[in-house]
Amino acid sequence: MKLDTAFRLAIVAALCAALFIPVQMIQGLVAERQARHGEAIAGIAEGWGRPQVLFGPYLAVPYEVTRVDVAQETVDGREREKRTERVERHVRRIAVDSIDWTLDAAVGEKARGIYRARLYGLKASAVGRFSVPAGFGIVENGGTVRVGTPRFVFCVSDAHGIRTIGPLAFDGASHAFRAGSGGPEPAAGLHVPLPALAAPQSGAPRSYAFSFSMELGGSESLALQPMGGDTTVAMHADWPHPSFQGQFLPVRHEIDAGGFTANWKISRYATQEKESLGVSFIESAGLYQRLERASKYGFLFIGLTFAAFLLVELLRRLALHPIQYTLVGLALAMFFLLLTALSEHVPFATAYGVATLACVGLVTIYLVKVLRSWRLGLAFGAALGALYAVLYALLKAEDYSLLGGSLLLFGLLAAAMLATRNVDWFALTARRAGQTAP
């Protein structure tokens, strides 16, 4: 009958594996709710402004090149030249020589049902200079060049978020912005025709100063793509959980409970096309990230509880039925479902406390009767409550969750090994089967 113990171990292992199915189903539910959260945010952003990306500004100089192709052809036995004229249309982009951005974002939240999106209102101002080379830097051989009206272009990824924009001050004159890029470039953005802009015919480039300001609505994140010149950015926002992103990180930043300030400084020699700097207005350890992390510990909770039950069976000579294992395992899995449901309506800490009290209380009351000892039942409940407390600490420690989880597992294993180091397992299993130890 040592097979009896081995058989029970196999049954418990199978139950443990089977109970992982509802835990995985809860993980799938968390992923589904997270996807719905993303859809709700996208819906809210439709009416306010999507995550914004600012690109530019730059000067767009359209020009045409007229070329004449000459070919020989024979007509009535005579050779003659055939001249064909064709027109090529191009746009020459001139990046800023230098630009200084000042960004001030006020971040708030808007709810749709139980879901919330982080929205911001941005006040942005830019001051910079263009260096316009001779002939706008247009070099075309073998054709006649005709330059069109230059345009000042500034691109915004979601133009629906533009609230107001002041006039462009360019070379001492004031100009009103117009919608779109005004040319073949992507339409999202603004432009100003500059018919008076002239390039030197030769010699050194000519410098033009400009400035403008605007108010912009967006959601979740803000990014800026420098284009060519020296760029500095000074940003302030009243959100205490920024996530700095992109290829350029701030040279310095300060974060406190009232928000953050950050400064970027980018050299023209470091700027490449489509490289960006930006910030996401995230939650510190977002709700669904916490729920996902918590559910990953479900198998650990069930496995540790079942292992403790087996020890009690062997040491106290109690016989626990597989159904009793199953009911306790389902109660442990139910914790994660309760936590997911409650945390969408109340603060995470409150939801965690309510779910813990409900599940630990239920399991404790059940085990007092099943284990035929109120002391043993309360001890199990206290140990389970301590385990939930440790899990909550791991979920709060966003940057140290992996380290804390690893130390927890090692500590539990070490405690189990040290507590049972003097146990004669052969004697216990033989005694359970009605035999003497070998």
C-alpha cells in the first residue's frame, strides 16, 4: 500500500492541474476586459483627440523642372530632331536651423461606463529660426527651374485635437494658419503660404526668425519628431507618473506628487528622420497589469494549499476527500475573479481587501470543520491571509515584483524543507497504509 500514498499524490496533482483551467480562464477574462478598456479609450479619444505626434515645422518649397528630351527621327527619308518637353514637380524641404519648444500639459480623466481615459490639454509655443540657402538649395541639372510659393508647414497627427492656434510671426510679419499641409504632404496639420519669402541668389544663407503658439487636445501620450535642426524642449505636466519614450530621453527631469518637468536637448547631428521624443501619461502599475500579475500567482496559491493539506493528512492522520480539495481550490481561484470584478468599480486596494476577506473567511470557516480543529483551521486562514498580503506588496512594488516573487518562492521552499527535515517519510507513509517503516 505505498501505492495508496502515491495514488493520492497523483490525484492531488491532477486536481491542481485541473484547477489551473479556471485560473487561465480568469486570465483570459482580464485580457478581454483590457481590450475593452482600450476600445473605450479609443472611443473617448475620437471626441477629444488621439495620442498626438507633432512633426516639424519646416519650409516646403514647391518647384517645377522643365526638361526637353531630344531624339532623332526619320520622316520622308530625312532625319530631323524631335523635341519633347516634360515637367517634373518636386518639393524641397528646408528644416529649421534651431527651435525651442515650451510645452505645458494639463492631464485629466474622462469616463465611459466603468472605463477611464487620460486626456490632456496642451499649450505649446515654439520659437526658432530658418536658414534659407541660395536658390532654396535646389540643384537641378539639364532643366529650367520654376519655384512656386513657399509654405511654412507644421504637422499634427490628429488635427481634430487642435483647439486654437495663434498667428505665425515670420520675419517680423504676422500670418494666419490654414488647414492642411497645402501640398502633396500628409494633410494632417497646418500651413502658411509665404509668397514674400525670398532666397539669396548666391553667397551665405539668409536667416528668418519665427514663432507661434497653439492649444491642442490629446489622450494618453504626446510625442514630438524633431526635423534636422538643434532642438530644445521644456515640458511641464501635472501628472506624477510619466513614462518617457522615443529615441531621445530627457537630459534632466523632476517628478513629484504634483507632476513632472522635463528638458530635452537634441543636436542637429543626432536627429534622424522619424526619430522622436515623447511621454506617456500612464498609471503606476495599471489596473489590468496588476490583475494579470495577480492571476499568475493563482497556481502557486492552489499548489501551496494542496501541499499543506497533504502534510496535514500525513502528520495528523486525517483523510481529506478530493472533493474537499476541489472546493478549497475553487474558492482560491474565485479570489481572482472577485478581484477583477470589484477593481473595475472601486479602488484596487479596496477591491483587494474585500476579495481577500471573502475568500480567506470562507476557506477558514470551511477548514475549521474539515480539519476537525478550530486552531488548525484558523492557522490555515492566517497563513493564507499572510500570503495574500505578500502578494499585494508584490503588486505594489512595480519595479521589484520579479525580485520579490523570486524571494517569496525561495522562502516558501526553504521553510517547507526546514520544517520537514526531520520527518521520516517512509514511516509516515507506511503508518498511513497500516505498515511499519522499512
